[in-house]
Amino acid sequence: MDDRMFRTAMGKFTTGVTVIASEHNGEVHGMTANAFMSVSLDPKLILISVGENAKMNEILQEAQKFTVNILTENQQELSMIFAGQIKDRKVIFNTFEGMPVLEDALVSLACRVYDSYAAGDHILYIGEVINLSVQDGEPLTFYEGKYNQVTS
Ligand code: FAD
């Protein structure tokens, strides 16, 4: 099995799109991620997977806390900004539980790092959700490398 076939297969799994955000030394850093899942209800745990070369790792290892912002169908541009596909845009973050969150996200989860594991070329972060906010709206989705919207 080659890398392309693996990527193609994984791309058949439709996901939402999140922006992970964290702050360290007064710098807010965001990163687009669709490797996100709910893990446990008691305690309330979620998981994100971050590439070992991503700058986000340095920030998470220092800050030990982060937010997960689930994007709405109107926030594709934010996904592209935090994936490095649109450059040099200023983004305003709000503060929630002392952490940076994106205004108008469908859901924002404020998490502390509960555990982390190296897994191949990624680092898995388990986050304990300490608070969350939910807003009305429809999610941005990602399938076969393309953005989509949920149609009802
Ligand atoms: P950088 O590449 O340095 O930063 C990312 C971009 O965000 C840069 O352009 C930077 O200027 C901008 N940025 C950061 N903070 C701010 C700020 N405060 N204000 C304005 N702009 C800012 N990678 C994974 O590891 N795991 C995943 O699950 C994952 N899922 C993805 C899903 C999708 C749909 C896409 C498009 C990409 C995904 N990626 C994922 C890839 C990942 O988003 C990119 O590789 C990203 O560039 C890695 O970020 P970084 O932490 O290395 O920082």
C-alpha cells in the first residue's frame, strides 16, 4: 500500500473542520485540524492529532491547554488561513476560560492537556474539556480533500 492510496482511503471519511488555538508568551497560534474526535464522557475527553513538525506542538507542550473551534459553513476562509493556504490575515480571537477562541465558531471547547502520545509522525493530544460554548449554525465539512456543506 502506498502513501497516496492511504490518503485517498482516509479522504473518503467525511469530517468537520476545526481550528485548534493556544496561547503562549502572549502569542496566539492557530492550526486547522480535522483529526478530532470525542473520546470519553466521564471525564469529558477529546482527542486531536498534530503532525510532529507542526509549530502547534511547541505551543501545546508549553501552554498545556488549547481550544478546539468547530467551524461553520461560513468559515472556510478561517480554515484556509490556519492551514497556511491564505497568508498574512489578521484574525481576532475572543477569550474563553483564559484561552483564545474564534468568534462565531459552531462549538468552542476549552481544554487542558490530559495526556499526549507520540504515534508515528503525529502527536496525539487528549484534552479534558473544562468548558464549552455552542452556537446555532451548520458545520463546514471536508471530504476527498474538498470543503463541503451539510445539505438537508
Ligand atoms: P503554521 O503553518 O506556522 O501556521 C498555520 C497558519 O496559520 C500560518 O499561515 C499562520 O500564519 C497562521 N496563523 C497562526 N496563528 C495565527 C494568528 N494568531 N493569526 C493569524 N494567522 C495565524 N494538520 C495536522 O497536524 N492535523 C490535522 O488534523 C490536520 N487537519 C487538516 C485539515 C484540513 C482541512 C486542512 C486544510 C489541513 C489540515 N492539517 C492538519 C494541516 C495543518 O493545518 C497545516 O499543516 C498547518 O500549517 C500546520 O500549522 P503549524 O502549527 O505548523 O503552524
